[in-house]
Amino acid sequence: MRTLPLLAAVTALVLVTAGCTSSPDPTGAPDDDATVTVGLVLEPTDLDIRRTAGIALDQVLIDNVYQGLVGRTQDNEIVDVLASSHEVSDDGLTYTFTLAEGVTFHDGAALTAEDVVWSLQQVADDDSLANHGDLAAVDAVTAPDESTVVITLSRPDSALLFSLTGRAGLVLEQQADNDLSTTANGTGPFTLEGWTQGDNLRLSRNDDYWGTPAAVGGVVFRYIPDPSARINASLSGDIDVQTAVDATLRSQLDGVDGLTVSEGRTTDKYTLAFNNAVEPFTDPRVRKAIRLAVDNDALIAATGGSAVDQGGPIPELDPGYRDLTDVDAYDPDAARALLEESGQGDLDLTLEYANVYPAAIGDVLTTQLKAVGITLTVEQVDFSTWLSDVFVAPSDGSPRDFQLSMVNHAETHDFGNWADPDYYFGYDSPAVQGLYAESLAATDPADADEALAEAAAIVADDAPAEWLYTTTTLTAIRDGITGFPTSSTTTRLDLSSLAATE
Amino acid sequence: MIRFTAGRLVLFAVGLLVASALIFATLRLLPGDVAQVIAGTTGSPAQVAALRAELGLDRPFLAQYLDWVGGLLRLDLGRSLVTGTPVADEIADKLAVTLPLAGLSLAVGLVVGVPLGVLAALRRRRPLGTAASIGGQILAAVPAVWAGMLLIALFAVTLGWLPTQGFPLDGWSDPAAALRALVLPAVTIGLVEGAVLLRFTRSAALGALDADYVRAAAAKGMTRDRALVRHGLPNVMLSVVSVLGIQAAGLVVGAVLVEQLFSLPGVGRMLVADVGRRDLTKVQGELMTLTAIVLAVGFVVDVVHRAVDPRARERGE
């Protein structure tokens, strides 16, 4: 009886609204006008690429709508984009870019060297713009002729080229006066068709693209925060691609006809950070004890098994990576002994992290730390609260008021945070800062890599945090969709080679 | 009647004013602010301070409140602190999903609740009636989110009759597609609401069965069922109408949950996202709009109830 009204109500409404949605069988022929629907997790706050922080914005707009002189592949290799070639002088102070020919903005205007100079200069000069700090070493940006742009540095900066693949290097049109918050005028293979805040963002093929035009008519990004809703959307065919599949729900998609789940590498570093500036974390024995107490493999298994142990501050895709998983590897007996020795046999600690991350992490950590005598209280808060509780430094200069925090530091090439004593880690190591400066000043990438690796080893040994794992990201793709990136999808989704069959 | 309506209007206005103060004050208790959210983890303190000044967040609370209420009086809800778009436009956009959803949910609730409630009363102490009441009790206890997940699993994933989530990109330009997207969400809310209505209708109908006029009609030769339907139902419906005002608030709460579950671009989902972003101007606008709708429904129900119930008219001043 209790299912009767349910059945009756649904059936009635289905009958009323039935019809009109049957898709023809796939023919396998390429469909140039296909619209590919992609399910994503986090929506950008706003579209202003110059002012609004957050990788959710980079993810959809960079490469597809906005482009820079150089870009990066999904494996973090630097490639030329708006520059047809680039050259770095031996002293590492002069970067010369030759511009690609025939580049136009979406409003039809041709790209000029002045646009490039203006774009870079703006970010370098205005400290209220996003990623202003990336161009700190830039002394001057000039255009000696119509197809050449020269960046002169005041000191070598081995990170500059990579920074230029991000926000700091994007080229916008100087003359355009569109509202960056809701519209976009870039040079990329897709134009921004529209953004329905709270639901979707739509791109269409830029038919006047200066390079090879996209092989699909458009892309719809649907923002579906709920993991099971995303799974259902994939199962029912409402979306063609789903990035960042919740690993614990993967089994629902495995073996489903017409769907393939691919694994890809990321720089998503789930980091359990200690507030190194306050007691009891000023005692290295306490920090090491927590690192020893965490069983990364068990944690990875509990969160779906789609991750790799990280061991140190640098993930595999970034320069300076070495396998540091042996440093303070899981050893609860050693952890208890260290806590005993430090006189902190019975610790009460609080972990505060944003509710966008799985609750399972807090649960597992509570159990694991309990085993060595640490009582962990977990507080999950919304992201804005986390920002003010943990991330932002008190204006009176006192140390931040938190003990443990957990964040997915998804950005790539972000080792600099460990060399910044003002960052929320509160980690201040002159040796690490010196090595990091050395890596930036290096003119040979191999030297930079070596300096970073050395610095990373010191950080791992100092134990200012426990690196829980690097995510292996899962992408569920409907058969017939090709060219969809499967690595580093949290930070970038270059869809220029996306294609679909009918 | 005019005095009564005027009195209710004053109550409506006072309610809105009190709500505006409560909404404004409560939101200031939230930690964090929109400037920090915009600047994110890469912005410098200087950038945050500049944004704060630009958005007027550094002004005294009272000045901010008076500005906002002043705007409300001119029906101006202000602009989003994040995107700068007019709040009223955004809300109007999302109401195009939430209002039909609420209407459809109410319809489902009425269709499920009222006939089954009457049935439960007429066939009480018999299997059919008992089953209806027990079913109602169970449904009323089921969390909407869980009911929704079961419905999705059955009708969208297994049977594939309806979309699992989402709303057509072009909105209502294809009404059939839009309606299909609202069926499962509306049934989810409507079943829970309907269960409440069922219990309410049942007790109202039981009351009517014992009433003198039903007994009188039965004495004149009508069957009890016919007597209830002919003479009892108008009285039962009166009670149902008066409880609908309270149910309106339930619909709003249901919409917030169900829009999340079904990824519908409605006011509820926007509200949750805007609280997360600390876009307080928008949150205030959204809460005021929802409050106004609930209060307005209550106002209309009060007036209608009085207009159709002769007893209330006579008793009144």
C-alpha cells in the first residue's frame, strides 16, 4: 500500500511528460557538432580570471578560452601556445618570445605584441591581481617589434616559465572592455557561451580559431557537488564525462557497458599540516610521532584506494620529486616512544578541515592516532570558515589559532609554500628557504631540480606536516568520446583535442 | 473583513521587518568574509583589504543594514558581492525552477494526502484504512533525501524513465523536458508533505464523521460515506487549507534539500552556495524573498480561510 501512491504519482507524471527524448543508436561517425557534457565538482566563485582565486576557474577557462604565451600539458611539460617559440638567455635574465601568426581574440581583434606586453605588465604592476607575486622578478616587458616580446628579469627565476603557463601569463586584449566577472574574451579554441551560476558553464567552438579548430561544437560543464548524483548522471547518460569520480563509489561504474574509468596522475596533495608555530608542534618529536602514527596505506584503502603514498612535500609530477616514503614511515611503537620521550604521553589535539573533503579521512586519523595515545577531535567546517580559522594570519601578528588542518593542496609547483615562513604551516627553516632561493636562481633546470630535491628532503625530515597521499584521479568517459585529458584534471582541462562520435 | 485584512497586512509588514533584522544580524555571525573567499589562498592581506574596502565591508554594520533596508523599501535587493549582478535578477532566474517545484510538490502532496486521508478515516479499523494510516506514518518518518535517493535508484537509474538529476540547459523553452526534470524532486517533497497532510486529513475527517450534521444526513438515509463526502468534506478542506500555510515553510525547506540532491538550479541550491561564498547581499536577498513568500502564503491562507468560513466571519470583530 505504501508504495502504491508513490508508484501512482510517478507513473502519472511520467505519462504526462513522456515522449520526445529518444536518442538514435550510435553510428560511430565523428560528430563535429556534438555537445559534450562534462560533470565537474567545484564551481568557480566568479569568472574574473584576474581577481578571483581558485583552481575551479583555471580548470575550465585556461587553455580552452584564455591562453598564454606558453601552456602546459597534463603531465606538466611546458609547451608553446601563443608564442611560436621562446628562448632563454644563458644568464637566465632575458626571455624572448616569438608570437604565433594570425592569432585573433574572440571579439575578432588581432593579437598584437602590445596586448601581450600590457597583459603581463598589468599583473606585474598591480598587487591586487591574482598571481601578482609570480612576476616579482620581472624588470621589464617590451615589444621590440610586432612579433616579438621580451621579458627582462632583475634576477634569474627558474619558476618563471612555468608561472607563465598559469594566470600570470594569460594574454587579454588591451582594448576590450568586457566584464570579466561574467564574460570572457580570449584567444582559445572555445568561446564562453554562458554561465548559469549554480548549475552549468557552457563553451562553444571558436570557428575562427587561429589554430586547429575544436572537433566538437561545444562543451557543457555541469556542476554536480554530490558524488552519488554524479555517479547516477554517468549511469543514466546525462553526462558524457565525469572527472574526479569518488573512489569509494568507483565500483558502481566499473564494468558498466559504454563507460570506461581511467586513472590519471595529479598533484593533489592531501596534506595534514601542523601549526608549527605553536605548542606542542614546536617539539619535533611530537611532529615526527604523528607522522609515524599515520598508516598511509590503510588511509588510502579507507578512502577508496585511488591514491599513492607521498612521503614528502613534492609529488611525482613536480620538479624535485624523490621517493621519500621511507622517512618516518608507519611505526606506531616508535611513535609512542617519541611521545613518551617528549613528555606528551596523553595529547588532546583538534583537527579542523573543510567539509569539501571526505569525513572518512578524519575518522581514520582519529583511530590511528588513538592507537598511539593521541585523542583527536575532528571539526569539519565550510571553506570560508576554514579560511578565517586556519589560513588567514591574525592581523596583530600573533600565531594562528589552530592545531592540525587537512587540505588538498592541488596546485602544482607549489613547493614555495614550505619556504614561506608566513604561510599557514608556520614552518620557518632558513636552510629550506636558502635552497629554494637557490633553485629559483638556477639557470639550468637540472640544478633547480637538485636544489628542490635537497630542500624537500630537509622538509620531510623536519616533519612540519604529514603528507597523507597524492590522489590518483578517476575519469569516467562514455564510449565514443576521445581526447579528454585524464591527468591533472583538477587544475586544467585542455579540451582542444576533444572529439565525439554520433 | 477589511479591518481583518488590514490587520494581517500590518502583521505581514512587521514580520518582514523583524526578519530583515534577524537575517542581517545572524549572517554577520558567520566566520570569514567574501573578500577572503575571492582572494582565496593565493591573495595577499593587502589584496583582501582592498577588496573589503571596494565592497564596502569595512563600513559600520548599522550603516550597511540601513542601506540594505532602504534598498528593500524600493524593492532593490542590491548586487551580488561576487559577480556584481543584480540579486533580484538572479533570484527571479532561480524561482523559475523553485516555484514550479513547490507547486508540483504541493499538488503531489494534496493528491496523495487528501484522498488517502479521507479513505483512512472512512475505512478505519479495516485493512485498507489501517494500511493507509500506517503508510502515512512511515512516509512521514522517511527523510526526504533518502526517499529521493530511492526514487532516483528506481525510476531514473534502473527504469530510466526520468533524468537522475539536473534541469534542461535552456530552462522552460522545452516545457515537457523541464517538467520531466521536476517529477522526481516533486514526488520526493510531495510524498513527505502528503504524509503529513494524510494524517491531518484523517483526523479532520474522523472529527467530521462524528459531527452532528453527518449523523443527521445519515439519519435522513444517506450512507455514512456519502454523508461525509457531501457535507463533511467542505469542513475537512477548510482545515486542510489552514494547515497549508504551515506546509509552505516545509516546502521551502524541502526545496533546499531536494535541489541539492537533484542538482536543480533553484533558490535553495543557490542559497547553500552563496552562504559558502559568503555573498551576504545575495543570501540576505534570498532569505528575504523566501520569508516574504512564506509570510504571503500565510497571509493569503488567513484571508481565504476567513472568507470561506462563515463562522470565522461572524465571530470576528
